Amino acid sequence: RESMLWCLGSAAVANEALVAPYLSGKLLGDRPRDYALQARACAAHDALARLAQLTMPVLVVGGSDDRLMPPRQAEALAKTIPGAELIVSRTVDAVRKSITHR
């Protein structure tokens, strides 16, 4: 449950219909060594300087309750990319509606 709280937030942890399948999959498929290697690779990867070279339209989408990429990080990412648009929303549905009404 702790990893679910960290990744998905308190609303997901409060929903028992989401908790059981998550924990079942996590307990059956957990591979600490693979996770550690992936985490190390993610921590070492830094493409931030190259983002300023992007020339195509970019939409950065963030979740207001996102624990993996909090809104402040989505905002910093959008500022790094020339002309990028930022949407921060509480729900995926709100993002979908925002994108389809363009």
C-alpha cells in the first residue's frame, strides 16, 4: 500500500477495488534488482538541455496530485521547451476534454 500511496495518491489507496489488483500484481511481479537498475538509469538520464532544441508543438500534461512528477516539475519542463503548452489537471477526463476542444 505504501508504494501505491507514493505513486497514485490517497484517493487510489482508499479505493479497495484498485488496491487488491495492484498489490497482487506488485507482490507477484516484484523484482527488486530490475527496479533498482531502472531507477538508477532514470536518475542518470538527463535530456533537459536538449529540450530547448525542440521545434514542434509540445503539450506538457501534469496531474495536480501527481507524486511522480508534481506540477512544479511539469511547469519547469514546459518553460524549458520553446512554445510548449502546459495543462495541469486533477483528472484525466478534464485533460481529455481540454485537448479535444481545440
